[in-house]
Amino acid sequence: MTKLALACVFSAIALAGAGCSEHTLEEACESYCDAAEVADCGGPAAECAGGCGQLEDALKAIGYGSCLDPYTQVLDCAADGSFQCFNGFAVPTGEGCTSEALDLAECINV
């Protein structure tokens, strides 16, 4: 998995957007990456979606396999929000998705 794909996941904790729907983790990740790419920050956005297929296995490998649903909900929700550019990377603006972020933080014991 690329470092950018992991960055996408962990920056999703910062969060943006609202209006989550039901997707698989991979679909939610791809939607998140598509939304981040629209921000056109000049960074390697294409690498983000390239890691989505391996995200579930990566999360399981680091002990977060029981948190797949909260990760999916965070990514899904963040994909519906706005992004801003920071050092060439698209980052969620932090609007909405508070309950999803708290659920994820609780699951991963942050």
C-alpha cells in the first residue's frame, strides 16, 4: 500500500463533509480519493486510489480489522465534503462527520 493511501485514511480522521451512504471499504476509499483529486492540489492523487484495494488487508495487518466499518463510514462521509490543499495534498476541511470520527477513534483506541 502506498504511503499516500495511508495518508488518505489517516487524514480522513480530520474529516469533512456529510451525508454518508453504504459502501464497501474499497468503494469508500475510492470515493474519498476521487473527491481529493477534484481538489487538484498537484500531488500524486492517483496513488491514493491505487491503494484502496489493499486497504482492508493493511488495516487487518496492523490490528484494526475490527474497525473496518468505522473506517468505511469516515471515508464515505469525508468524500462528500470539501478539501483544501496542504503541501500538495488534498486534506478534508474538517466540516461534519464528527460522530463518524469519534466512532473510529473509539474503535482504534485513540
